[in-house]
Amino acid sequence: EIPLLNDEATAMNTAFFAELLEQKQKHEAELSIKLGEVEEFKALMKRYPQKSKLFNRFYLEARDCSGQLLGKVSALTKVLNTSKLAA
């Protein structure tokens, strides 16, 4: 294994964290959309309680998906914050 020069290591590190930041931003955008869906399905169920069965499945799917996305955002945030401390 050939050791990397400092500039090469820094460039690889920068690219790595830029990629993580891009993934985090993508997940944050998706999370925002899903949270909007959750709120809308909740509002629909409240407005039309007799039709809540129709909305409930979609509400649960959006809620579960938003939880998964929140976990991804949280994990990437931790890694990115740790990298700032180590730098």
C-alpha cells in the first residue's frame, strides 16, 4: 500500500465528506416531503373521520418512512459533526 501525500488524503477526505453532506441534504429534502404527507393525512383523517380508514394506511406508510429518513439524517449529522471536531 502506497501512503497518500497529505494533499491527496485531504482531497479524498473532502470528497468523502462532500458526498456525505450531499446524501444528508437529499434525505432532509425527502424527509420534509414525507412530514408534509404525514400532516396532510392527519388533517384529512380529522376533516373526514368517516373516511379515516382510507387515509390511515397512507398515513402510517408516510410516518414510518419519515422515521427512517430521520434516522439517516441523524446518522449522517453525527458523522459530519464528528469529522468537524477531528479536523
